[in-house]
Amino acid sequence: MTIISMVLVVLVAFLAGMEGILDEFQFHQPLVACTLIGLVTGNLEACIILGGSLQMIALGWANIGAAVAPDAALASVASAIILVLGGQGTAGVDTAIAVAIPLAVAGLFLTMIVRTLAVPIVHFMDAAAEEGNIRKIEMWHIAAVAMQGVRIAIPAAALLAIPAQTVQTFLESMPAWLTDGMAIGGGMVVAVGYAMVINMMATREVWPFFIIGFVIAAISQLTLIAIGALAVAIALIYLNITKMGGSSNGGGGGNTGDPLGDILNDY
């Protein structure tokens, strides 16, 4: 990996760390972070596959109250770097996925450190507010957000400092039973993440569409783009039928404006 590629990878890691808090440009999302790292390192295909797989896992991660979700930014950046340094291409995606999960949990420790350091910064900003110094408040604000970026950039730089040959030797020395087990475990984790997403959005109205999509994907030779186009078409048809049902004055007293929902309620 060239010096320029290393600098760009650290920059992507820095942006991913900040976006974990800002949540504006979504650089911390696995699909975005892994794709950018693949782009700057010349491993675009493998990193896109890795990012897409990790994205399905991260969709089920959410901060609820005081419970902090695993660090998707660190998991994405670190696993993508390991994938690139390993030099296995798409064959190393499963191993990178399996490595990403413990890295995501370990990232919670760094998150706690940074948030603890941010507490005194809040008091500094309060003091600046009492002085009426807006510029000072902005500077402390930028410093606090930059700490979030450094939280991911430092581990990324540490991984880049490891020689690629060392990473390749380590991955190649892993026994077959371990690599196969990690591949199976990585696939199961993706399935669990997808199941968590389905569980959150599952309603009686959604299940028929899920079944239709599953059947089309399982028994046809359609590409993901074709299936996505069908999904958009079905969604537009459903929205149009819903609008027509809501504007009609006829029907029984059970008409809620949702034709599919009314049919399911009748059952």
C-alpha cells in the first residue's frame, strides 16, 4: 500500500469516526466506509462485498437509552484494512466479517473514553457561553467532534503500520477448520442482523411483500437490480391503491383507507 493510500485510508477513518456522532453524510455506515477504503486502495470489489455484508448486520444496531450499540465505524474501517492487507480479495470477506464483530464490541471501550473526555469540554463551553465568547464555543465544539474522528483514525493507522506480509502470513497460517468456522459464523451473523431488521419493521401489511420478494429471489434468475425495480413498482402500485382506497366514499364501515390492511383484517 502506498503512502498516499495510507493517508487516504486514515482520512476515511477520521471522517467515519466523526460521522458516528454527526450522522449527516453517513461515512460511518459500513457500505460507505468499506467502499471508500476499497476505492483508495484499489480493492473496490472485495470491499463493496464486505461493506454490504456488514451493512446488513449494522442495520440491527441502535442506541437505546443508555445502551450503546457496537461501533460500526471501527468495525467497518478495521475489517476493510485487514481485508486489503490480507490480499485474499473476495475470498477473505468471510474472515473479515467474523473479525469485524469483536472489533465493533471493542470499539465501545474507545467510545466510552472519548465521551468521558467530552464531559469537561461541555463545562468549558458553558464557561465560554457565560463570557459570551461564541468563537470559543465553536472551537471546543470542533475539538469534541474531532476527538470522535481520532477515535477511529488512530486504530486505523496502527493497523496500517503492520506489514502486509505479516497479515497475509497470519491469515494463511490459520487452519481450515477455523477459517471455515469463521465463514459460517460470519454468514450467520449477517442472517441474524437481517432478521433483527425484519423483526423491527414486520407488520401484517409488510409480510406479503416480503414473501413475494423472497420467492422471486429464490426461484428466478433475476439480478438484484431487476428485483429492486420490481420492488419499486410494487411499492408504487400499493401507494396508488392506498390513495384510491382512502379517497373513496363507498365500502363498509371497516374501510381504513388501507385496502390491503382491510383485507387482512377481514381474515
